[in-house]
Amino acid sequence: MKRLVAFVCALALVLGLCASLAETADGVEETPAAETSQTPQPTAPESSLAPEATSASPLQYGDQGDNVTLIQRRLSELGYYSGSISGNFLDGTRAAVRSFQGDYGLEETGVVDGRTEALILSADYRTLAYGDDGDAVQRLQEKLIELGYLSAEATGKYRGATETAVKAFQEHNGLDDSGKADVETQVLLFSGSALAKGASPTPTPDPETDLGDINDVVVANDGDVTQDSAYTRSLSRGSQGEEVKQVQTRLTELGFFDGPISGNYMNQTVAAVKAFQTHNGLESDGITGPDTWNMMFNSDEVLDTSATPRPTPEPTPVPYAVTVDVKNQVTTVYGLNENGEYTEVVRQMICSTGTVSTPSDVGEWVTNGRRARWAYFPQFGSHAQYWTRINENIAFHSVIYNRVDYDAMSVKSYNMLGSRASHGCVRLLVSDAKWVYENIREGVTVTITEDLPEDEELRMAVKQPALNSSRNGPVTTPTPTATPTYISDGMPPQPFRRLQRGSEGEDVFWLQMKLKELGYYTGTVTGGYYKGTTNAVKAFQRDNGLDADGIAGTATLNKLYADILAVNTPTPEPTPVTTPHPDNR
């Protein structure tokens, strides 16, 4: 477990997620970590990161200046660059950047974008291989000697004995035994959690049941129920340990497995698990997750090979889809309409996505159900509530906390909601993060996009409430208000009042709906009068010969609702003329 925890701690730094650069003054930056289901990419400890030195735009071939000088100096220190520190980004610098990007698992563009720059400034390692010399090799040898893998002296020369020692270390610590001391190998070697020669590995814990997990997410008070044979972690191809032996033994008892009880989860075990899952009506993926484990060990309804197979249940439609609107900093949850399409707005929430230099991952992602009640980001000593994974890099979670304490929320993190402020994660109000944690489970598509139009009405509608300084939380917990009823041919709210920027209410809602029907308003109908409504009113006024000031006064409203007013304005009854009766003259 220790080696995996340490390795993925390093991986989290490569991805540089979820920490607001603006938070550095508070010391509460955040970095959630990645899943081990993806190929991990290591990096160096956060302590060497200097975010204030990062440039505002990518550095590339032909650029000049102090930022280029800084990059050259760091690449030189790491052994990637051997040219002069000139401040000129030319062929040698580009080649060094590409080499660095290759070692750290980035696309080898030769361009220093925000992520590459942050890694260059924070990295401690470069790949070492047979034939290399120098202090970095000597440090490597000293560590290998300390852990019992190298018996020769630390000469600073990477030759046959060193290569053999590196291979032995890699093999014992579950790495590719190439004999090359790549960045991944060195991160683990120097992490303090590397296995010494002859030491036994310990099982990897699961985030839902242990205080620490492979994602560096600390989970507290998650309310898990201890079962007859408690599920502890997901097992898949390559897993090892006592839990694997348990699975192999149980599958043998049920008639699905006839291989050795080795504790190694390889092809034969994967095939047996798939057969068990199919026979018991589960999704057949060959992975022993919580559903498979509980059916195997904790269910009275488990079927062995002699029983009639259970039919696979009809899949239940995923109830939600989520869109994260980076331009407006709003997260919208959609539910299914009667046609099975995600068009019904269920919830809209103010958020903070990644900064321009450390953006959130644009694209479509499908959640895998991973979540944690409290998350701990060890690189920055900060915490957050209600962590819900989006992909291997980022997650939804609450604003930042300085410690696991409801009164320890970072005020700066709260106030920055509505602006790009993280290293990629999507920060939310605590109440919104809790809703996501409770409702967004496995299989939900999360779309992160920067392409939606500007919508000030929407931003203002979800704006966070003021803070109550006495308890470090919102003055009031935001609650949705009932949507006014709009009738296309109905009488609008009376009497008319002057509507302008900042106006709110049912009459603004009607105004927006009417303008949307007429094709003038394209924003979100919120009942709040801001930039989008002002522009729509101006366009309507211009087309109807009115003063285009963007203010919906009486003249504008009368013109807008002219057809309704004409139908619904009662015609005065005529006064009857009385003709005197002849007898009464």
C-alpha cells in the first residue's frame, strides 16, 4: 500500500489538479490525485513549485525573455538542456522541452504550456540510464545501497551493476523492470515508501473504508456497514495478495476456477470472475468490485455452476447528465425528458473551474462512482467536503477547508466561486457539492465545455450568498425558488413597472419569456434583468421604432404585449338611451 500511496501522491502533482494559484497566500491549495486504472505519470514534491513564476501564455520556438531564461535554467539543472542560458527559445531548448515532456508523460509538443511549465519548475528527476554519469546517478546509487539492492560503491557512473540493481528494485516494487531509472522509478525510490530488498508488500486500501487510499483522499465518517466478509478494495488483472486468494478459493468452491490459489489476479482469474458475473446476472467485466464481492461472499442468493443462470437485469437509465460551463462558471444538472433526452434542468450551481494555465479537462467524461466524504490534499495541507470523481485527473468537491472542521472554510476559496480558480477540479458550494455527492453516481456523463455563450443572467441567478462571518458559512443556504407560471397568450403581471438592469421578479420572467418567443432573447430565463435582457430589449426597441436604451418602460411593454393587451382590454359597454313612454310625457 505504501508504495502505491506514495507513487500516486507523486502522480497527483503531475496532474497539478484543483489547487487555486490564488490560494497560495492562504496556504490551502489542493491537488486531488489520479486513479491507478490509468497509466500514472509521476512528478516531484510540491514544495519546489513556484507558481508565481509561471508565464501567462505558452512559451515556444522563437520566444525570448526572462521566462525562457527560467525554463532553460531549470532544464539545465535537471540535465535536459546543455546549451547556454540565453533567454532565446531555439532548437536546443525545444528539444530539451520535448525530452522532458516525454519523461513526464506529456504530449511532446516542444511548447511550454501551463502544465509543462509547472512541472519543469517543480521537477526533481530526469531519466537516468546505462552510460550516464554525475551527481544524480550517485544519489540514485546511494539510495539503492540503502535499500539493499546495490552492493557496490556509489561512483556516480551508471553501469552494469547499477542497471541490475535498478531492475531488481523495479521488479520487487511492481514497476516495469527496464533497468532504466525513469522518473516513475525515482519518485518511488526516493518517496520513503519504497520496498527494501526482501520486504513484503501490503494490500492497497480502498477509499471508502480506509483513512487513506490510492487517490490520497482521506475519507472520514462515511458510514460503511461492516459485512460478513467486508469488501476492502477493487481487484483486477495484476492485483496481488490475500484478497485475491480469497476470491480464487471462493470461485473454486463455486465451480468457476480450477487454477492454483496463487494470490495473483491474472488471465485465468479474470476469466473465472467473468463467468461468475455472467452466471449471477452481474456486469461481466472481470473486475471484483463491491457488487461482485458481495454477491460472492455475502449473499444468500449466490449461484454456483450447477444452478440455473440468473438473467442479466435490464439496465436502468442513468438519471442525470452534467454540463460544466467554463465561460459562465456554472454547473448544470439535466434530467431525462419524456423522450429519454437530457433536457430537463434539475439543478444549476455556481462553481470554480481550473485557471487558464491549469484548465479543467474539456471534453466528455463518464463517472465511475468514486467519492469521498472528506478529501485531503497533502501537497497543500488542505481539505474539501463531498469529493466526487469526474475522471482520473479531476473531481467535483466543495470549496477549500484549512482542516477537517466545518468552521475552517477558506473565505478566499468561497469568494472566488464564479471565477476560474482551481487546478482543474470543479469547486462548488457545500450544499451543491453534497447534492452531487449524493446523486451523481457511476455512469453519469459530465461535459466540460468552454464554448457556451456568455450568460450574465444565469451567473447572477446562481451567485453565492454573502458569508456569515460568525460561523464561516453562507448567511442563508440557497434554496430554489418556484418558477413563475408563464402563459403565452395570458395577461402579463400588472400594473407595468419600469424594468431595467438589476430588476428581478415575475414581470422580468415574463419579459424574458416573451422576448425569447419573439427571437430576441437567447439567454437563460431567470427573472433577473442583466446584460442579456438589456441587449434583447434594445434589439426589440430598435425594430419597433422606440428609443433603444435597453430599459423596459411602459411604452416598450405596451408595444411588446400589444397583441395581448388588445384582446384582453375590455370594450366599454354603451350607455342605453331611454325613450320616455308616451303616457309619461
